Amino acid sequence: MVDRIAVDSELIGSHASRLGAVASDISLARDAGSAGGLHAEAFGVLCAFLVPPATMAADAAGSLVAAAEDMVRRSATEIVGVGADLEAYEQKVLEWVRALEAGL
């Protein structure tokens, strides 16, 4: 059985920073993927019909990658908030314990 619960706020902050870096990497990947465009002239007359479906698929993929980036960024923000909440709670508990000790 564990005698105490320990929260490492620095580790939580480090994890949030790593998530922020992952979100930035996702953003770079999305930008790199959307840098090239499809043009009917590039495919010639016989394959020009492929451009609209391919463009739609690329747009959908870009939207999904952007949503993943947003989700990871929100996760990083929430993790920072959890760390801050835990630190604030720890300070309150310390204040209560000190008040009890002073009353004894």
C-alpha cells in the first residue's frame, strides 16, 4: 500500500511542453502536405478527372490533421491546468495542516 501520493509538477509541465512540440510537428506536417497543389494540366487530358476527387481527399486529410493538432494543443493546455490545480490544492492542504499544528 502506498503511504503518500506525490505529484511532480515539473514532470507535468515537461509533459505539456512535449505535447506542445508534438502539436508544432503536426502543424509542420500539415503545412508541408498542403504546400503542393494538384492541377489538371499536370495530369494531362486523360487523368484530369482525378484532380477534383484527389483535391477533396487532400482537403479532408488537411482538416483531420488540423483537428488532431488542435486536440493535442488543448491537451497540453489542460495538462498545465491540472498541474496548477494540484499545486494550489497542495498549498491549501499545507495551510490546513499548519493551522492544525498551530492549534495543538
